[in-house]
Amino acid sequence: MSLLGKAGRAPAAQESGFAAHQAGVDRLLASYRAIPPDANVRLAKKTSNLFRARARSTAPGLDVSGLTQVIAVDPEARTADVAGMTTYEDLVATTLSYGLAPLVVPQLKTITLGGAVTGLGIESTSFRNGLPHESVLEMDVLTGAGEIITATRDGEHAELYRGFPNSYGTLGYSTRLKIELETVEPYVEVRHVRFHRLRELEAAMARIIADRAWDGEPVDYLDGVVFTADESYLILGRQTDEPGPVSDYTGMDIYYRSIQHDSPRPIRDRLTIHDYLWRWDTDWFWCSRAFGAQNPRVRRFWPQRYRRSSFYWKLIALDHKYGIGDKIEARHGNPPRERVVQDIEVPLEHTADFVEWFLREIPIEPIWLCPLRLRDSDGERPWPLYPLEPDRTYVNVGFWSAVPTVPGQPEGVANRAIERRVSELDGHKSLYSDSFYDQDEFAGLYYGGGAYSSLKKRYDPDSRLLDLYSKAVQRK
């Protein structure tokens, strides 16, 4: 039976969830009214998964403290109503109790649903389920004008529904999202398939995406890791309800190291669905090595509750604030390092081209690969600010580290080179980190022709929110 019951009335628990949510919305609106009219509207958040400088302000921010919960789940319809600032960690904990999961679960626990929809969210279901905003059925948005509106695919605010993804809070903030869910089994069986040539890996991805299978077994999850030009892997996951032993990568074992092998045949592994969804979070992919957390002597005494991306992010934030890394480099007579923390998408057929170039030019490894295809084929580019073509496969390439700078060179040399190469290969770059485009090039890439200007005029007529170029590129 649906949570709405036979008479169409919500049971007490659901009514309570919506009542608590409304109280949170009321506090949000009160905080909006308290912001001086000449000040930019911003979130009052202590944490973030963004890696670019954020605008500073002494004005009060929006109170989102009441927008952090799953409001209701309808297991029969396989949908959930979720407050915009709810983390995927909390969302998944709720939905798994029903044997359900969001269609795409980004890799890091503290990414919020609203953040993934207005920014970038991707994971190993994206080759079949697309991106998080494609599973949104409707959303309530606090616009820059201070109004709460409901946007749906075909309603009065369909233009905002389409333009919200990749707007990064410059058109408004989602307060509630109704999303689709999918049924999941309790376990995931994983195969790690090694490749010695990147062209072979690229071709294998194409076959798997077309067939949804590999070597006679279905593939429900697909991503990969490149260590070197002659050592790369595809990670193939299959849902299963078959009981059996499972691995645990929240302790001494490190997930990405378990992928590596010399066998001509795939190496198999098994995880619970919970641990599979969060397999990358414990060591922030491989970035925990920068803090010594992968050293067995250190790891043994590193509290398990601090083996998670949110804690490593706090360490990074301290480094950015106080320049700790640059000071250490200076003590060794080295120049400062340029942060190269990016996710880009290139068409599948250009994946090897980009990765081969990257391995030659940028001294960073490993590299994460995640294929994706938009679910929505309505229109030439159905999401104007996120201009990926429907019916075309892309591969997200993620790399997160720093490279030495050369005295006398302009700021962001490596990042600028990456931006140029991505554009040459008909790709696109996420905006959660540093960007160096000039204003005209940025507008051509991210404003969807006149779509962004039209949306900004309608939903933020007094420019209470920063515009996308100011937020993503300019340093304030």
C-alpha cells in the first residue's frame, strides 16, 4: 500500500515529516528577509564540497538547518520527497531500509541532493541512469526573488526545471525534491578487469554500455581507474541477493589498491550494497594518501570515524586557509604547487586521446573514469546549462591533486591547458573547482545561448544571487 493510504491521506509519520519540513522552509524564508537588500544571498553553511574560492560576505546567510532530512518515502511508487540540504549519506540510509536507492549516488557521503542537482553528480550507474537531475520529478526552489516555486518538467516553471542543473545556486536553492528510486539487491559482486592499452579499455567500455553485460554476465555498475598508460581497469558491478563473504574497506584494507592485479582474468570481489555505494568515501578515492592515512603504521591509529571524505576536506580547507602545503614546499626550496582538482567529460571516442595527453602533460595519477549517457533525449540538448548531447556516451575523467608551478608563468597553467584540451575534444568541465575561462568563452560554454540570461531575469531580477561567471570563475 502507498504511504498515502487508501483514502489518499498521508499517515501520521509522513504528515509529521512534511510539517517539520514546512517549519524549516519558514525559517529559511525568515532568514532571506533578514538579509540586507544590497547584500548577496548565500547559504549559511559551514561545509562544502566545492574546491573553488567562495565569495566572502559579512551579511547573514540563509538558514537551511531545517532542510536536512528525508521527508517521506513511497516504496510502492519508488519515490522520495527529500529536503534540499539532505546528504546522500542520510538519504541512502533511509532508502536502503526499503530496499531502494537513488538512481545515481555520488561517491562522497556529504554531497547533498540539492548540490548534486544544481551542480555535478555522477557515479557508476550513470551509464544507464544518467545524472541526478534526470531523476527529479519536481522540485521546490527558493528563487533569488525570495519566492518558493515548484518546478516540473512540463509545468509553468519548466524553463527553470531545465535550466537549474549546473546553475550552482545562481538561480535559486532547492528546498524539496521529489526523486525516483530504484530497487537494489543486498550485495554487489565486482569484477576488476585489467587493460594494458587505453584504446582497448575505451573499446571495452563501448561494448559494455551497448550490451549492459561483459563475458556473459550483466553489468549494473561501471567505472574505472587508470594508474599508468599500460595499467588501467574497468570495475564491473552486478547486483545479487546471493549470500556470502564480503570485503570491508573501512579498516586497514584500501579499496583502490584492491583493484590492481596481474591476472589475465578479472579478479572478483563482493561488497554489501551499502559498502559498495560508499567504497570511494573512506579514502576519498586515493586522496587520503596525502595525509599519511594509507601508511599502515598511521592508519592503525587513525580513528575510523575520521576515515571519510568530510574529514579530509576539513584538512584541505585548513591547508587552503593557512597555506600549509606551500610553506612546507618552501622549506624544501620548492615553489608553490598548483591545485589541479577537476572532473571533465569527453565523448567516449575521445577518452584515450584525453587520458594519453593527460598522462604525458600532467604529473597526476591515478585517474578515475566514469561513463555516462543522458536518460533524457527530449530536444537537442535538453539541459541548456549542462550541454551534453542526448544519445551520446561521455566519460567523466576525475583527477585530484597538485602539480609544481614554474616561476614566471601565469596562474593556473595546468588547469588552462586542461580546459583547452577538453574543448578541443568536444568535452565539458564541471564547475565545482577552479576555472580560468574568459567571460565570452565561458558564456558560450555554459549559458545555453540566451537560456541563462532569460532565467536570471525571470527568477533573480534584482541580482540577489551571484551570476554563474562570478561564482565559478572570478575570485571574490
